[in-house]
Amino acid sequence: MPDELPDEITALIHTVFEAFNSKNFELMKGVYHDDVVIVDGFGSFRWIGPSALNQWWAEAEKWAQEGGVEKEHLANQGILAWGLNGNRAYASISAVLTITLKNGNQIVRPGTLTYSFARAGDRWRAEGHTWGRLS
Amino acid sequence: MSTAKALPDTTGPAATVRQYIESFNRGDPKGMAMMCAAPMSILDGMAPHVWHGATACEDWYRDAMLEGEHLSATDYSVTLGEPKHNNITGDSAYVVLPTTMSFKLHGKGITQTGAYFTVALRKVDDAWRIVSWAWTKGAAAADA
């Protein structure tokens, strides 16, 4: 196994944080394959299939709107573990989600983001992710 | 003031996860599969990292045992801590548990600490069943 994740996968991980923090869904979509599995700590908790990413994003927006969220910021605290095997890869990332409410209060939620990636042709893309809330 | 102790949760989402892990520790893939819905999805640190579909549970177990044979790893045992989250929304649930996994590698004890097991569940016929789990790897070290 190489010493580190391929640059393309590292770039995808960076893009996830950039897309989430700028609420840029088109940028986020570019990270993922069409058919994905997402697990998150709100709503129906799991989304699968070709529309999973859209559904997850829409539910997250609804959750934020209903919860009086002004903005969210997800900070990348570094890769905890990773694996690379042929055309498949795995990475778990430590992250901190800071939610700023419209009333000015902040909620800080540490967690883990666990990703799987698959390479199709020359392109790596995420097959899904799981957010594990730790507080 | 009540002196009664809280009864252990035997039917909630976390109880289903514990039964799944107990089955794994017994080497009982059928018992594990009984705790899963179909289709279910697994995201693990072991290659190929993703299993999805009606037989994902059994497929993952088979691959885990093959990987163990390949690496000369035996005696896997997972211990779950108290849930960081055990949330229910309607017929869906989300459980996050700290975990410790021990096994033997070429006969020597190894313990992986600081891992997390994140699980999504659905209520199927009044019972909580796993629809997805992900393993966030921790740090492995040889036992003292």
C-alpha cells in the first residue's frame, strides 16, 4: 500500500468541506458517484440510491431552516485512518461541525466522517459517507 | 425518590446493535443477518470497503473471515461502549457507539481502540433492524 492517499482522493475530501461550507451543491455533486449511500445524524438518517445525495442535501437544508440555523461550518481535523486497495479506498476523517443559530448561539459538534471511494476509469468518486456524531 | 434501577434496553435500536455484535463475537453470521433489514449497506475499513444489497451482512462476514485467514488473524471480539447517540425519528433510528476490537495476529493479541460504530436502523414489523453501518477505524496496538 502507498504511504498516503492518492492526491485525487485528498482533493475530493477537501472539496467536501469546501462545498459544505459554501453550501455549493453542484460542487458537492462532483465528489460523488451517481448511486450512493449516506448516513447522517438527522431526519431519516440514511439515504440510498441515485437520488440519495439530492434527498440528503434537501433534508439538511430543511433541518437547518426549521432549526433557525444561520450558518454551518465543518472543520477538517485530519484523516484518522485510510485504506487503498486497487480501485477502492476508505478514509475516516475527524471533523467539527459548528452551527451558528440566528439568535447568535453556537452549537459545536465533533464527529467523524467516514468515506468510501471507487475509481471508475481514471476518476475517483465517493460512494457515500457516514457522519458519526460524537456529542 | 425512586430507588428503582433503569431496566436494560432489550428492544430499542441500541439493543439490536448489541445483538448484532454479540452474534459477530459468537461467529454467528445467521444471527447477525437476523438483525439486518434488506437491502443493507456496510462501510468498513477492510477492502473492498463497501457491501450493499440483500446479502450484504453475510457477504461482509465471509470477506472478514477470508481477510482474517489471509492475515492470520483470529479471535475477533468487539466491545461496544455506551452510545454517544441513540436517536429515534419515527421508524428510523441512529446509533453511534464507541468500540474496542481485539483479535490475535499470528497468535499475538492486538487491540484497536478509539473506533466508532455508526448505525442507521429502520423499524421492520415492530422490530429495529440495521439498514447501514460504518466502522470508523481507531488505533491498533499490540497488547502489553
